[in-house]
Amino acid sequence: MYQKQGDSRSALTQWTRIAREAQDPNVKRIAENRARALKTDLDVAALQDAVTRFHAVHGAYPRVLAQLQVEAFLPTVPLTLDGEPYRYDPATGTVNAGPARVITN
């Protein structure tokens, strides 16, 4: 699929379409889980890239992720699919999605 070729955005589009159109509940669940994981990966990568660019310009990491939007390093700061901010450590400039979660359905 697209993700194996390195095109995560296309993979996200396809998994989202499959989740929306699937009649089989198991296929729908699997597609929703893959779409969630891909969106998280894309968001964290975009945030980490913006933090790195901010550091290159300012010589320091942003105090909060919102600075990335204020200073035009990102158009918006994405939130997790639960509506929460991604975890960010301003001392190291590290962004992550938080602890791994077991998906149950």
C-alpha cells in the first residue's frame, strides 16, 4: 500500500475512505485504527519538523507548541484525535503522542 512506499498522506486518505465505506465491522475497525495511527504519525512528524526549524532560527526550542503557529512555523497546531495537545518537552524539543495505547473494539 502507499505507506510502504513512504506516502503516508495517500495511505491516510485510503484508510479513511475504507473506514467510511466498509460494510464489514471488522474491516471498518481495522481501517479506523490504521487511519488514527497514520494521522498521529503525520502530526508528530509535522510538529517535530516545526520545532526543529524553530530551533534553527531562534537557537532555542519554543516554550509551548502554540509558538509554532504564532511565529508561522505551522498554520495550526494539531491536536490528538481525542482533542488533547500532543506531549512536548521544551527542554529537549521532543514531541510525542504520549504513552502507547491498546486499541480495543
